[in-house]
Amino acid sequence: MVAAYAQAFALVFDPYVLTVIFCSALFGLFVGCVPGLTATMATALLVPITFFMPPVPAIAAIVTATAMAIFSGDIPGALLRIPGTPASAAYTDEAYAMTKKGQAEVALGAGLVFSAIGGLFGTAVMITSAPALAEIALKFSDYEYFWMVVLGLAGAVFIGNASILKASMSLLLGLLVACIGLDNPAGYPRFDMGITELKGGVSLIPMMVGMFAVSEILRFVVHMEPPLKLATEKIGNVFKGMWGLLVKYPWPLVRGSALGTVIGIQPGSGADMAAWMSYAMAKKFSKEPEKFGTGHVEGIVEAGAANNSALAGAWIPALVFGIPGDSITAIAIGVLYLKGLNPGPTLFINNPQNIYAIFLVFILANLIMLPLGWLTIKAAKNVLRLPRNILMPTILLFCIVGSFAINNTVFGVLLTLVFGVLAFVLEENGFPVAPAILGVVLGQMMEENFIKSMIKSDGDVTAFVTRPIAGFLAVSTFIILFWPVGAWLWRRYFSRRNMPITG
Amino acid sequence: MRFNDAVLGAVFLALSIAVLVTIQAFPKIPGQSIGPGAFPGLIAVILAGCSLALIWRGFRNKTPLVAMGAWLSSPRHVQNFLIAVGGLVFYVVAADSLGFLPCGAIILAALFLTLRVRPALAIPLALVLPVVIHLIFYKLLRVPLPWGVLPVLW
């Protein structure tokens, strides 16, 4: 293990990798700071470039850029009352209220410092738990993997704000997209509509660029909001008073980091959900809940830590089982496969240095977040003044080049267009996009394990539940699946009984 | 643009039926109960069920079949949308013959102008930015972006 860590150090502390980390940090800070550009979009835009890198810098770029973007989404939240990324939305009003009270530096400082601590907390959990989980995962057979995938997908559908029905349909659509092409156990070309390029399946990268970048650009060009206005020009020393906050709010910090990590691990729910839930939790357990919403820093401490720890948490199932914890890791898993580093427990045995390198990158990213984030806050005024009507068309051109670059055909651009418009229409109608991406990424794995299990058991469905771990996973899945139905029936039953009789 | 749930349900239902029809033509593997059609078939059946539930919900909600979003009644925003989508279509159609640089410049110029960037700024930017992006991807990352009508310049 020591030798592997030494190798990992050599992999990460290499001038090329460090340059990549530095550049993607700046990129992530910038993207997060511009409202309308999300951390997921940062990843989608990075992927075509990482395509040309060796595996470690490629993953380092994604890890660094997303960690930075999640923090820097707090900046426009505090200054413009517009969250830079959805992960900051939970406490945007709070941060803005603080800015109005003249405490912009406290809101931003708390966002920065506690983001870094939350991120390090999530990383620590990842470093300690992932190798142990990989040991367990080694014992998994097709049945267990099948249930793991189903469990992950069920989580994607049931944890979120969207309608469960629509989230399920979005997921099923993703699974159908995953069926396109030759890559199935039978090796039979399915649903290719006679298009040669579709024989190899729908390329993941153009699809993601479409769903996460082009759809955002479309949303921007039709947005009707009035131009943005800065609430303050003056930001003091952001690190002042942070030690005091740390001493005053140790529990919210630990609670936020822990909850965030758990939410991150749960497939399908990422940083934004973590922030919403910990903000609610902070209010519930606070000694002064009446201050929430009026410019009180406690919720920012807890939720700011939570969204960054969720980011690290999401990588745990991604690395150990190949099951993404959120849409960012869904994209990252696609990159890992392209690089021949198929995620899963064997990665921990065959290439431990790569896993340790990812751990190191996480630590490094959360540490350089402090100085670079400080600089970004200093420069925020100017970044926020950047005209978005120049930025968005330029990003569109990047999308075109990026989707072309994967296979060097304009077919990639066509895919980007189709999936961009599709994601735009789906989101306008209340269908969440993240389950679809999880469906596409996991579809092949799910089908393979399903078919192999069916063949092994000779069509006997009971084999799916008779192995102990498989049975346990099956039960967990069904609890998640039937929880909302049960809760709904329960509420209905009781509201009927307690309903006052009228008319 | 918000459609009534029944309309969306019908679209999804049509998709699942199309999948179910397509898989009938897939070959069966002799001696085995499951072939290439099994998994998509299973998904399509579940999707059809969900679609029916959505159609039912749509009928109960009694919202209009299509509710135009605010942006659809503003010609300027519709134009923005059409130019953004049209730009991508234009690239797919014209890139190989016209080349990346002219296509990129045209798309950027059109989008800048419709998004109300001052022409004095929009035109120079539309000419320079594609060159910058081309240099990054063509020289640094060696992506063979099409030259089209232009000779190979670098």
C-alpha cells in the first residue's frame, strides 16, 4: 500500500498534472461564478478536453473543476441573489440577506472555508470506506450487481423534488437509449434506424454535452429575467471571524458534512439535494431558528459544508461499484471507461495507485480552494460583469467542437443537438434530466447482469433473491420502491379518518 | 412550453409501442428464453404503464393541451431560440463543405446579434473567437476540424 501511495504521489505531483489541476480549478471557479453555468456543465465541457489526457490528469480535472464550481456558486448567490450552481440555491436568500446587512464577507468566507472543510470530510470518508467496500464488492456476483444497479436507479428516481412518475419515465428513456447499438449480450444491432454511427451506440460525450450544456444555453437565450445587479461592491476580508464561526458551530459543520457525504453516496442525489436537506436540518436543530432567512450564517455553515462533502461522497459508489452517485460522477464514469479504467472493485486491486491518486487530488483540490477561492471572491465583481450574451454563444461553439472531437464526425454534433433540445423540452415539462443520464450510463451494466443472471438461473427468478447479499439488496430496493406508495396510502387513510365532515 | 401530461404520456406511449413492435423482428436465440429483445421489451412495457398513468393524470388535471411559456409569446426570444438551434443544424449540414472557421463565424455572429451584442463588438469577436478555438483544438488537441472552402492555413 505504501508503494502504491508513493506511486500515486508521483502521478499527482507531476508538473503536467499540477498544471491541469490549476487550470481546471480556475475554470471551475469561473463556471461556478457565472449564473446559468452549472458544475455539471463544467464537467460536460471538460470531458472533450480530458479525452486527450492520460487517466489521472483527466479525472483530476473533473474532480478539481467540480469542487471549485460548487463553492463558487455561492458567490453570485450572495451578491446577486442568483445561485451560480443549483447546489447553492438552498441558502442563496440567506447569503443575500447577509450581504444586504453588510456582511457579504462573512457569507462568502463561510461558504469558502466550510466548503473546503466539508470537502475534506467527504474525502476522508471516501479514503477510509472505499477500499473496505471494495473488499465486499469483490464477493458480488451478477445477482448482487443487478440489485446494486436497480437500487441506484431507484434512488435516482425517488430522491429528488421532481414527480416520481416523471423521474421514472426519464430513467426508462435513458435505459432505452442505452439499448441502442451493438453493445448488448447478444451482439445484435438494435434500434440503429439504419444509421451506421448508431451501431456503436449513442456516444456518451456528445449526449452529455447536449443535455447539460446546450440545454442550459437554450434556457439562457429564452430567459426573460431583467439584467443582473450587484448588491454590493465592497467585500472585506473573507477569512476574518472564520475561526470564531468554527468554534461556535462545530456541530452544524459535522452534521452538514456527514449528511452531505451520505446524500452524495446515495445514487442519483448530489450536492444540491445535500444542501437543501442540511439547510433544513440546520434550522431544525438550531438554537435560534427564528433567525434563519434573515441573514444568519449558521445555515450557510452547514449547507455549504454539505454540498462539497456530497461531491466526494458521490465518488464512493462510482469507484467501488461503477454506480454514479450524481450526474457529475455519471459523466466521470463515462470518462473512466473511455480511459480503460473500468470502475469497480478490481480497480482497487489492479491499479490502486490510480485510486490513491484520485484521493490525493481531492485533498489537493479542497486545499487550493482556499487561496484560489479568495482570489475569485476578489475578482467576483469583474467576473459577474462579464456579458453573458457573449459568453453563451462562445460556449455553444465549444460544445460543437467538443462533440465533434470524440469521433471526428458531425454526427456527434447532431447527437448534441438532439439531446440538447430533448433535455430542454423535458425540463420545461418537469422531467428531471439526471435520471436519464444515470439510465444511459447504467443501462448496459444492468442488462448484462440481468441477462447473465437469468441464463445462469435458467430463467428462475427466485435466484435473484436467494443469495444473502442479493436478498438484502432486493429488500432494500423494494423498501425504497414502495416507501412513497406506502406513505401515500398511510396519509390518505389518516387524512380520510381525521377529515372534518363538511357538506 | 408546457404540454398537458396527457400529450406527453401519449408521446411516451407511442415510443414504447414502437420499441415493442421493433423487437418482434429481433432474432431469438435457440434454446434460450431470452434474446436481444428481452431487456428493451421489459423497459418498454414499464414505460407504457407509466405513460398510461401520466395520460390519466393529464386528463384529471384539465390543464390546456399546450401552455405557451412566456418566452413563446415574445418574438425576440423565439428568434433567439431558433437561431441557437438553427446554428447547430447549420453546422451539421454545412461544416464539411464550408469548413469550421466560416461556419463558426456565421453562427457566432448570428447569435451575438440576436442577443443584442453591439455590432461593433459582435463582428470582430465572431471573426476572432473561431480562430482561437480552432487553434486550441486543431493544433493542441489535434482534432481534425474541417477546413472546407479555406486552404489549410496552419
